[in-house]
Amino acid sequence: MKNIILKLIGILGLIYAGLFVIFFFDLDGKFLYYVFEPFMVKHYDKMERKDNTATPYDMKEDVMK
Amino acid sequence: MKMGEIRDKVRGKFAGKPAKEGTVKIGSKRSLKKVASDFWYGKPHEERRLGDLYIGDTGLYKHREWRGVVDTMYYFNMIWLYNYAHMVTDIMKYGGGPKGVINFAKGTWRYRWMGQTYLTVMHWFDRGLEGMRGPILRGSAWHYRGMVSETIRQFQEMFACDKKLHGGIESEQWKHNIAHNETVSGSIFYGFHDVLEDIPLEMIPYFVTCHVNNHTVLHYIDAAQSIGLPSDPCPMCQAEYGIFVLDDYPDFAPTMITSNEACDGSVATSVLQDWFLNRPLFAMPQPMRYDDPLVQKHCQKEIEECWKFIEKQYGVKFDWDMYCKYAEEQNKLTAFEHEKWDVAANTPYYPINGVAQALYRIYYSQDGNRPIWHEIDEYVRKIMNKTVRNQIVTLPKTRHRVIAWSCAPLYYSNWCTWAYNCWGLNCVINMDSLMFDQFLRTDTYEHALEDLSWYNEKAPMRAMAVGGHEHILSLWDYMEKFNCDMVVMYDQLQCKGMQGIHGVFEDEFRKRDIHAIWVPHALPDKRTVSRKEIRKIINDYMITVMREEPLDPTLLDFEDDSSW
């Protein structure tokens, strides 16, 4: 039991230290800037979108009815 | 690549520059003492060299700032970890459990303003809180936390009922949502608050994005111009209808309450939204010259008409008791704001920095009463009381107390953090904070309507900017009230209203012998006047007119064009 608790504390300590490294060296920012954002931008750029400008000017109606 | 090159590259990305030689002999007793002191307390302001921490023009850090043990650990535990963890819990809480995570993922995949912007939110904290220590770090961070939580609530509410994310299904909640323009205050809907959910349509897809990651908004501005709309009106209006041109708005409500916001540029927003949305829409214009008693009557009538529109569309009745309950709750927020202003104006112990003050105030007063604002105010109250009791000077390197006037550059709302770190300019208060300064009486229906109408008229960009010269020139009174000796005068290049009064201010500054720095910008669009250009203007004034030396010379000139 004591060993398990010590192991658990050790694992949590390692996770905490790992998170501190991510924080201190701004690894979260670097990941988002160099990897995540460019990937998402590519995705949004090629996304098919409805052409809202094709909406007829006179199709106003009460959609609650 | 040779090992040496790899090592240099890694050092360039992650390590700061080595300390300048010749000051303290390495290995000497004094140097060890100094290293230990810097480690424990953080470096003194003049030795921080914050500009050396940036990687190129990305705005990323080689490493985040070491603020001393206590403040670094506070930042790590109570800001970075706390906020990342609470973002997850907020997504679940406001999204109705684990399905909230699925809606969040769907929304992130569907909307550029979501996926490209909000995951970078911790850098928004970093930029605003650079160089902050002690209570001002804590108080300002709580303000940021409030804004993050409320932002998550709003987009989770939108995603939960968004027809575009749910195969075109009109859920029960969709039928009980009201979409409204971001400058239509949440307080208008207090009488329906428990039965209908009001969500500002552009606040999260447009306004907040500009502060967090200013890359996103440029797509919407360009989209607006791509269909032939002119490029010279306010880019805020352009971005708002650009979202519709790109079909990047969530479809979460059957009706829309719109507004002319502060200027005629945004009339186009309302007209185009009416076209694109194709659903019942109520346009509730806000008057410009609002002192006229006849305008008051008109504005009150408009609010009542809006309530009638909601009653008709949703089949619910305006509930007076419900209105009173939430108006009184909101008054508590206003009362605390006055307490904060009192401390900011009369003491050096105010634990909120310029950017946190400006953004939090405009956010909650526009958004209306929500539990998170009360929660945050309680945290901040404790910090402020302690700071005042112990007489802790929160920005000890203050050389000038600054008031910022007119509308701020959204892509550089954290300029005041930079200005303090570089020049000791302490932006005590700003114009946007002073708007919405109105208690809502609830003793009679007539008083309630009268005050709500005033509140609506004191909306952003309206109370002072386009409300008439007697309001815009109230700057002098506020300068005195807040004990300021300098003005940073924002010059929104595409605001026709404020451009018209430029010369009046020039004359008045000269006549009154006031140091004023004009800061040109184009609200959300960083391409017109870059952040670097804004810094250069302030630097030039501080060097050539004020004849002062920078506190941190590494912040004088650096690139950040590609940063968030």
C-alpha cells in the first residue's frame, strides 16, 4: 500500500514537473502556433461554404410560423 | 545540420540571451547572492529585459517570464493550470456534461473564429500580464478568468442549439433563444431572463477574437470587401457582416434584435444581417445625440417595442419582477465598479492593470448580469481590500498616470502593459470603462424604463464618442477625478465621428498644456497601423517630448507582426 502511494506521488510529481516544463518553455504556445493553427487554417480555407450572397432579397418570412 | 547549429537553434528557441558580462563577476559571493535574489524575488524591473524573451515576430516566448518563486508558481498554478483545467470544466458545465465536449469539438471544426482563436487563450493572459507582480497579477488574472468563463458559456450555448452543427434540427432550446447584436445590452432582456436565453451574436465570433488572436478577424474584413462593400467604414462593422458573407455565424435562434451600434457604418450590418438571416428581426436603433428629452421618450418607446416583438415572437410575457431581480443584481456590479474606481483614482494600490480594467468592464456591462461576474468581483474585492489595507503599491515604477480616451485598438488592447513595462506609463482608466455608468432603478416601471434607456444610450462608443461634444470633452473632468497627468488619445482612423473632432482635441490639449499621445489604429485591423508602429509613436513622444529613458530598453523596438 505504502509503495502504491509512493508510486502515485511519484507519478503525480512527474506529471506536475512535466506540466511546469510545458508552461515555462511555452510549449503549449509553440504547439498551437507552429502545428495546430496552420492545420486548422488549411482546413477552414478549403471548407465549402454556402454562398449567402445568393440569398434572394425578397424571401423574408416569419420562420416561427 | 551540424551539432553546433542544432544547439544554437535550440538555444535560440528556448533560452534567453546570456547575461551581460562585466557587471558581476561570475562565481563571486555577490553574484551568487544576486542570482539567489533574482531567483527568489525575480529581477528588478530595469533588469528584466522582457524583449529578449520573444522569438522573432511570433510573440512566442523562448521561455515564459521568471517572476520570482512566489509569483511564478502563482502564475503556473493559479493562472496557467487553473485556467486550462477550468476551461475543460466550463465546457462540460455549460455544455450539459460530456455532450458539451462533442459540441465543442464540432464547433471548433466548423468555425474559424472558434478553432483558430480561442485555443490560444493563455497567450492572451501572457500578453496582458507581462511584468505584473503581486496583487495586480492576481486581480487582473481573475478578470481574465471571468471573461474566459463567460466566453465559454456563450459559445457552448450557441453550439448546443446551432442548426448548422445538428443537421438543421430546430431544438426546443433553439426556439427559446434570442440572438442580438453585441452592442444591444443584455439588460434589455432581464424581463425574459428565466424563460428565454439571450446571446449576443457577434461578441464571441468577432469582438473577443480580436483581443485573443487577431489573425482571425482579417478573413471577415476581407470577405466584406470582397462583395463590393466599401473599405473605409468602421472595420468593426465590416467584420460583423463579413461573418455572414462567409457563412460563419452559428444559427442558434429564431429571431434577431439588431442595432445601429454607435454609428451609421453599422447600419449596413443590420441591413445585411436582415437579408442573410431571413428571419424576424427587430432593429432597435440607439440615438446619437441622446441628451434631448424627446430622444429619451423615443428610446424608451423603442425598448418597449422590442419587448412587444419578443412577446409576439415567443409567446411569453415581459415579467416585471424578473426584470427587477436582475436589474438589482446588476446594480451590485455597478456599485463595486464605483468602489474600484475610487481606489484607482485616489490611491496607488489598485490591483487591476489597464488592459484587465478595460476589457472586463466593457465585457460585463455589455453582457449583463451573469453569476460569473459576481463570483469574480468577490475574488477581486478580497485582493483589493488586502492591497489597500497593507498599502501595497501595485505598479511601483509608475512615472505618469494615464487616461486612455476614445475607442481602443482591439488588436493591441495590451499596449498599456507594454507601456508600463517599457516607460512606466500607468493607464489608470479608459473611456470604455466609464460608459454604462448608470444604476437601474426598480421602484416604478417609469423609472426603470427611463434608466434602462439611459443605459442603452451609454453603450460603447456612444456615451462619449458620438454622444455630442459635451460628452467627448468630459475627458478633462475624468482626468482630474482619476488624478491623471497624461492622455493616450486613440485615433480610430475609420471612425468618421471621432475623426471629425480631432482638431478640437488638438486645440484643447495645447490650451490646457496636457501631454497627449495620439495613437492611430483601425480597431480590429492590425494591417492599417501595426502594433510596432503604435509603440514607435509612444517611444518617439517619450524620448523627444518627455526626454525620458526607458525602464526596459529591450521593449523599445521588437517585431511582433505575426503574433496573436
